[in-house]
Amino acid sequence: MKQGPGTRRIEDNMRSGPLAAHQFLGRDLRSLADIILQDQLVLEPLGLTNADIAQRMAYFSAHAEEGSGPTLVDGKFEVERQEHKGGIPCPFSDNYQSTKSITLVKNMQLGKTVQWSDLNIHLIAEHGFYEGEGAPFRVDPVEYAEVLEIRQLK
Ligand SMILES: [Zn+2]
């Protein structure tokens, strides 16, 4: 995939500089454009869009925010929110500032838990960015679709 100068500058900001501490790219050596493209290629056969994933995550985050402590959602998901002080800027330089709070969701039927920060939802919805392999907040689209039971709306 071709990279415009904008994408390259954003990638440089993620790999070095003040944003590097957040490890958005993990140990991934692929270009930012390729990381984004390849996750889209994974989503396509599943029939899912970035909006499907982001909306489902936002749904659980909203439930987690309402509850105090672990909360049962839809009879099988245990959701919990970890509030963290401070903010984190979107690395795509769009002046979006996110909280650092984290949502944890356990699918009790599968016995699997996934987690994400509020910023992940924005990154997926607005930029189609699930972070690089090995990133602390990488959202693996296939794994998250399974655990959160994200299905194509027919
Ligand atoms: Zn953004």
C-alpha cells in the first residue's frame, strides 16, 4: 500500500518521540498503512466493518461505566471498568483526546477475556487502526469478534 507523507509522519510519531511510550505499533515492523490494510483484509471475509467492532466495544464500555464493579451484561458477559487518571492523545493528530480508562469483558461461556482502552474505540472507528502486533492494546479483530460475539447484521 502506498503511504502518503501524512501517514509516514504519523508512523514516525508512533515509533519515536513522545507517543512511542504508548507502543501503538508494538514490535510490528510493517508500515502503519500495511497494518491497517491487513486488518481490513481479515475483517472482510467475516463480513464485519470497523463500525461493527467499535460499536460493540462502545456498547460494553457504556455498560461498564454504569456499573460499579463487575456487571453482568446480556446474561453472559461480565464487564468491568478500570478508571485511570489522565488523558492520551490520538496519534493521528486530529486533536482527539481520550481517557486512559480500560474496559474488561469476560465471555463467561467461552471463559475468555478481552480488554481495551477508550482510545481503541476511537482508533478503530475513525482510523481502522487495531494497533500493531505485540502492542499492549492490540485489538485482534478475529479474537474480539469471537469473544464479544460480533456478528454481521443481516
Ligand atoms: Zn483520531
